[in-house]
Amino acid sequence: MTRHATILGPDARPPDSGRVSAALPRDLLEQVRSRVQLLALLLLFAFALDPLLFAAGWVAARVSGRVLPPEFLATNVFQWFSIGAVAASATLWAVARGRRVSPSLLHNVGLAYEIVICFVLAISSFWQYFLDTQRLPNLTWVPLVVVLFPLILPGPPRRMLVAAIAAAAMSPLALLLLHQWGKVTANSEDVVRAILAPGIAVVFAYMGARVVYGLGRAVLAARELGSYRLEERLGAGGMGEVWRARHRMLARPAAIKLIRAPAGADGDGPRVISPELTHRFEREAQAIASLRSPNTVNLYDFGVADDGALYYVMELLDGLDADSLVRRFGPIPYARAIYLLRQLCHSLAEADARGLVHRDVKPANIFVCRYGEDCDFVKVLDFGLVKVLAEAQPPEHAGSRADVIRGTPAFMAPEQVLGTTPPDGRTDVYGTGCVAYWLLTGRLVFEADTTLALLMQHVHTAPTPPSARTELPIPPALDELVLSCLAKDPGARPASARELARRLAGIPGGDAWTADQALAWWAMHQPELVAREG
């Protein structure tokens, strides 16, 4: 299922957003969340090791009746420091894993954790080393922690500097406290050493914070497209990507389809989008913008990014495509299939009336969603292969690149495969027949080991009736209609999507799927959408 979020601008921050979350991309923040979990878990086990070994030794001595040596008992106090660090690590791990806190709050908790850990490390290191050797160590683990944290928890450099100074200060603070309590003997030289190494670590921590935070900001700036900011990639294929986006001013859901130029042959040359691809992308945006069917995805904006990438902005939807629908829940009842197919035909009929041919009608491009108060609402996506009939060129040779690659092999009409006649509305009728076959049976019309064999079956092989490939009941009239959509000769198919919709409406029992049944299905299988919007 594709999940979609409310869109806000950078100046109008979302409710969960703080300075950190507003300044770094969402996916980088989520990476920080997972790294915090891993760090907290590793430190939890590291700090738990000494208390466990101490407890094991104490139990073994009690069972055997042996007397524990004084030096062993002297380490008892350090176990409590370790147990405190274990509790702090477990708390941070739970907070990061729960995902109930905002990235900004998680960042603050992580910085507080850094300070606590540095205090525990400093006081344990100084005290235990002095007990063993009667002198103080030249170095503790505090500088390493101070340097590493800005790399794990990137944030504004000034904030990270304050946290690094506070964490580094735990080293001299712990030493002075131990000296005051009479646990160690420290002179001015010892205090200077306790300040010097962590102080140098603060400098490196600040430099690292500037670099990491700057990289995050650079990524964010690179994702600015006009009035929109890219937040999270929802899908990718070839040179195309689809992103969840945030508008600067409007609280409106949006998705951005982005086409980037391929890298040069050596990987270092300039990225240039070919005129053919630019024309095709502009044609798709113009085609969608010209359509007004409620069953066609809405287009909001279109433009060219600073790096030359092409993009258009469209509505974000809650639901799942027809391919995922059948893969997750199996073939659907024929009445529901008709309910969805008639909406698909509504979109294609308007496109046909405007002289547009989709040419890539397939389940992955049929999005079934909760749309306002309506369930099982169909939105047709991806007009990337749209053909303007008024611009149709003479038929090309069957082996030409333009006709071989235009379409998805499992759903291509014979005329698309052969390139013998220009595509028209009946080409989309064939694709709709393939979609109907998938909805009713959960199977492709044809299956083969190679793409070429699959294409040749579309050209030469008669399809098996849908009713023969499913246990669900399918009326003979619907069986016959689907097979007529899959006719090899375009003239034997329904003449248009409008004609197909009319014939679907005449199938006995085709109106049995109601809005109430659709709502009940969504309430059972996608309850989070119904609860939020219902």
C-alpha cells in the first residue's frame, strides 16, 4: 500500500517538526533513528557485561562457600554505574524504536544520553584505574564518544557544540568529584589532562557536525523543485522516480514524478535529457492536465529543476494499485471487477475523445483508493506512453526500437508488438481486457519464459476464457466480453472505451457491487484509511 502524508511548507512546519527535523530530509532522519537504536543496543550490552560477570562471580562464590577477595568486592560500586548506563541505553532504544516521538525530541534525548554516558565512563575509568594502579589514566573513552555522536546524530553545529562541551566537561567534573570524595588523589596536571583530550575532541566533534549537517542541508536544497520539497521516495523505475513532496505554502497532499538525465558513459560527463524524452515527458504532463475525468489522476504543476530534471506534481492517493490488490487478496468477484473497470473506462473514454491513447494500461497503473467518501475509487496513472492521434506517424518497421519497447509486454496489444498499424482507442481496450483478466483470475492472459515468446503469444495465441482459470463464478456474457477485448484484430474488439463501459453495464448481476459493500471491504482490509477519513 502506498501511504501519503499531509504537505506543509518549510516555513509552516508540521506539528512534529523541530529545528532538526525541519532542516534535514525525512529519510536521513529515519536513518539516524535506526542508527540510534543500534548504538543504544550495543552500549546496553557493553555496559551490562560487567554487572553480569560480577553477579555470576558472587553467585558462584556463595554456592561454593568461598570467600570473595576484597579487590573483587571493591568493584561493587562500579556495577551500579554500569546498571545506570544500561537503564539509560534501554530508555533511548525504546524511545527510538517506538516512533512516537518527533525527530527533534529524539535528537534531544540522544544528546542527553551522550552526556550521561560520558559521565559514567569518566567516573568509572578514573576510579577503577586508581584502585588498581594508585594513579590516574592518561586517557578515557570520553573523547571517542564526544567525536562520534555528531556523526550519528547530525544536527545544527551550534547545538552539537554545546552538547559536545557538556559531554567533554564530564571528564574533569568526574575527576574533581572523585577527588572531593576522597576516592582518588588528583593534582593540577591530572585535571589538565582530563580537560585537554576531551577539549580536542570537542573541536573535532564541531568540525564533524558542520560537515554532516552541511551535507544534509545540501541534500535538502538539491530536493527543492519550484515550490515543492521532496521528502521521501515512494518508488523508482528506469530514470523515473516518484516522491512524496511538501509544498511551501499549501497544506495539500502531493506526489512528484521526476525524470533525471542518465549519467554519461564515463559517469563524469554532464547529464543531458534527450529532446525525445523531454518531448515525451511534456506530452504526458499536457495530456494529464487536459483531462477532467475524476478517474484520471489530477496534475497540479509541471516544471524543470535547476539540474535539468523534469518533474510534474500530482495528487497523492491512499490505497493500492490493482496489481497489489490481487496479489495480496486474490481474484475479486466479477461484480466488483465490473465496478472498477467501468471507472477505468471513464478515464480512457475521455482520453479517447481528446485523441489520446494511453498505451500502457496495466494493473500497476490502475490505483484503487479511498477518495473522500468513496471507496474502490479508481484513478488512472502514468500517461508516460500517451500517443496523440493527431500526431501519429506512418507505421514503422516491426523491428524499430520505438515500437518494440513502448509498453509492458504482458499487456501489449498485437498492433503494438508488430507496429503494423498506429495505436488507437482499441489498443487501450486490449489493455483493459488484460486488466479485467487479472482482476477476475489473478493470472496474466499469457505467460512465457522469455519476453519474445510472451509477445508472440499476444500476436498469435488465442486466450483461455477467464472462467476456465478461476474458481470464482464469471457470467458467460462477461467471459465473452473479455475475450472480445483480447481479439487479435482491433476491428473485432469493442470500438472504444465508451462502448466497453456500456457493454459492462449490461452484464447481468454487474451492478451487485455497491458502495456499502466497498466500504465494508475497506473497513476490514484497510481499516486505518476508513478510520481516518470515515
